[in-house]
Amino acid sequence: MPANKNISNFMKRYKQEHHLSVLALSELLGIAKSATVTYLTGACNPRLDTLEIIAEKCGVTVAEIVSAHPREWGQAEITERAARLFSSLPPERRDRAIHLFLDLIDALSEDHA
């Protein structure tokens, strides 16, 4: 499953389990309501630093957010480590590198599904 869908599913579950409105979730996470909506709908992926904030506020790891199932955690942890390596890149190159890496993971996942 693509990372944006996993992130969306995680955030929807968290919102429902904690009986939060979109505004309350946004405030809890410290991110704009409009950004929260795009993550909930799966319209885009949060940047790594935003994922780290979401993970910290929700009491989980980034791997748990981007992974749909426990059997995929190894893949998610590799993705997380690679994204941390990208953090040394200038912002404009880092964002592009992360996006391309996530696209590659999605493509490889589709081939093995």
C-alpha cells in the first residue's frame, strides 16, 4: 500500500480512537488544519520532520505510521533510516529525494504484491 494511504489510515484511526475533530487533531499535532486534511485524505505525504512530530505526539514510531501491517515494519524502518540520511541534503534536494524514494518503495511493493 502506498505510504500516503498508510499515513492517511493511521491518522484516521488515531482521530477516531481518540474521538478528535480535525481541528482538535491539528492542534494536538501542532500542524495547520489544511495540512491535517491533506494527510487524512492521502492527498500528499508529510515531510519527514512533520512525520517525526506526528509520531512523537501520537506516541508511536514513524515506521508505525508509514507501515500498513507489522510484516512491513522492516521496510518502513529502512525507509525511515534512508529519510534520515536525506536530512543532510539541502531542503529542496531533500524533499525531492524523499519523494522519489517513497515512489520507489511503492513501485517495488506493487511488483511483489
